Amino acid sequence: MTERRRLYLLDTNVLMHDPTSLFRFAEHDIFLPMIVLEELDRSKKGLTEVARNVRQASRFIGQLMGEDADLEQGLALTEPEGLNLQVGSGRLYFQTAPLDNGDPLLGDSSVADNKILLAALSLTRRHPERDVILVSKDINLRIKAAIHGLKAEDYHNDRALDDLSLLYTGIKNLTTSFWDLHEPEHSWTEDSRTFYRIARAEDDDWYPNQCLQLAGENGLEALVRRVEPAQVVLEVARDFRRSQHDVWGIQARNPEQNFALNLLMDPQIDFVTLLGTAGTGKTLLALAAGLAQTLDDKIYREIIMTRATVSVGEEIGYLPGTEEEKMTPWMGALTDNLEVLTESDGHGGEWGRAATNDLLASRIKIRSLNFMRGRTFLNRYLIIDEAQNLTPKQMKTLVTRAGPGTKIVCLGNVEQIDTPYLTETTSGLTFAVDRFKYWPHAGHVTLKRGERSRLADFASEAL
């Protein structure tokens, strides 16, 4: 028995979130009620991400319309130019007739959500042979639909993963029998670094720059440097927990931080993502590595720091000053960590500390995300803080700004997302971690151990 062709009614917030959602329903059909078109029209003005998505959705619909469109027969959902999408044989339908009388449970018929529900109820009565499904990012609307006996779903095609537990952690814990199963075929030393070549089993999942940890007396911390069909090349990680190997006065306090510094200090790695809760040292490690490579090693010309300006509470109004002055209130983490870094050496007294602060201020630039489009960063060390609040499109816009010699470091905690309609599985940071894990010039570490204070550690667990 063949599956019945479904008819998906899209809520406005689905198109606002992903304008390509029109082409994501394979061979099934899509229906847009009049209220959705009206809401799109009201939201198209402005420079926000939502406004840009609305304009793109309107352009897609305009391309499908053509010149001699027969709206009663529906519009064929053909693949738009420039997008590599597997578009099925579905069609796009619009509301071309008045809706049926309302339902007494709907309440105020002038509310947009109730109009969408009314359209879905009308479709189910007019097309009993079809499975009508309402797709919305609004959980309350989906609850209303369930009350009226309608099928309702969240929009899933924007997810990088089905569940956050499947997200790549960047660290692989090895068992004591690892060397018994993967006895090194060859080992050598190159530039004072030790390398091993081991056999690779067919069912082993290996990723470039993956961090390996073997506990016990014969413990080992290593990084995967090359993944071949039958072999894997490992490099013993540098120990940044020793004072002679500190980074701008900062030493790693746990294996995860040590792996993070190995990735951050490697000039062959262009893209690093660090995930972790508050107090795990993400910003401090990224800044220390950036200062060491910018001021000491002269690899990068300057450090650029930016973040998504999403408020936790209510807005406090407009901020005065230049772009950098407007961004300063959002950069409390930068200020706090710079205090730690400038006090770490303990030399020079107040005059030396003031001179260091002036030097750092001249080499660390604070920039707003709003003015990143069209720019190209050459030989820069770019830190993106609070990256969990970025959409996948915003993340792509930022990462594609990188020119030759630029390193990008993304920091965030996907459990603290403040952007509306963005979840742990749809965050741009989650997409970046999942899509870059196969690239040989990218690395990722999930920091789990808090090093801020015993108070902060207890609060993160108990509150």
C-alpha cells in the first residue's frame, strides 16, 4: 500500500527561520494560507536575519510564480538556482477561496495563529483523502492544533543532529587494551615531536585532529594527525600543564584544556570550536593563545573579537559611542580575562601593567557582527564568543570572511541559547562542530570541568 500524498501547511515562522523550507518536503505538497503571506509582507523590512529570510522566501515564491501561473493547479516546486537541494515532485498551493466558518474553540478569529488553525481545519474538511499536517516552530500553536485533532509537527530539516548527545565531543577515551588491538606499526620523531602509525579497523571512527586520552600508568594524550583508509597517524600532545610550556602565563589545568591549547597553538589548524559550560576556561585559553601567537610569535597581525548581541534580560536602550564603544558592554568576558592575563606574570608593577594594557588594547579589536558582511580578514586571529546564539547562515557569513593566514575560534555553550526559535540542534555552533569534524585543518574540544571556583562549580550543578 502506497503512502498517501501529504499536504503540509507551513506557519510563517518556518519560512522566517528557513526560506528553503519550501523545497524540503520531498514529493509532498505545501499550502500557504493568506495570513502567512500577509505576515511575510509585514516582516520583510529591516536588516535583521528574519527580514532577510522573509525577503528570500518571497523571492523564491516569485520565481515559482513565473508569468502564466495557474494557482488552482498549484506551482511546481522546482530547484532554485544556486542551491543544491534534492527537490521532489511536490506542488505549492495558496488559499484562493474564503475559509469555512470558525470553530467555537478557536477564540478570537482575528489572531494570526487562529487563522492558520482555521485554514488547517478547512483543508482537512475539503480534502479528506489527504493527510493535512501543520508545520510550526511555535509549540503553543502545535498544542492548539492537537486540541482540535489536527496533526502538527515541528520543522526538523534545520537540525544538524537528531539529538545533542550525538554531537561530536572531539575527545576519544581509550581503554587499556587499545595498544593490544592497535599495536603501533611504526614510530618516529620529527621536530622534537613523537608520532605513531597504527592500524585502523573498519568499524573505527577517526577524525582529523581528534584528541585521544589513555588513562592509567601508561597514559597517553595524543592527536590524530592523518586518517588513511587502513592506517591512522597519531602525534603525542604537548603538555601545556608545565610552567616551561605555559601560554602567556596560562597553564592547562586538566586534559581537556591541554587538548584545547594544542589545537589553539597549532598554526596548521585554521578553525577551532570550544564548547563548555561557564567557567571551563574557553575565553581565557583562546585569548592566551591569541596573544602568544600575535605578540610573541608574530603569526597574526591582530586579534579580533566579536559576539552575537543577544540580551539575557530586557534591553537598556541605545548605547552611545563608536562601534567599539557600543560593543564594550557586551565584552565583559574579554575585560575579565585580560585582567587575569596581565596579572599572570607579576612583573613591572602598576606602570608595567598599564603599559601592557595599552599594548593589548592596540592589538585587540572589538567588532560588531552587523558589519561583517563583505569584509575579508587577512592574518587575523578571530574569536567569536557566545557562538551558540548564531544561526547557521550567520555562522557561514562569519567563517567565509577568513582570508589567507586567518584563524577562527568559536566559543559557546549550546545549553545557553537566547536567540528565538534557535535550539541546541539548530544552532550555528552545532552545525559548525558537526560539519567541520572531517576537515584536516579544524579541531574541536568539549570542555567539561569547571575551573572558575568551587562556588561556580556547585552553582552550575545545583541551580
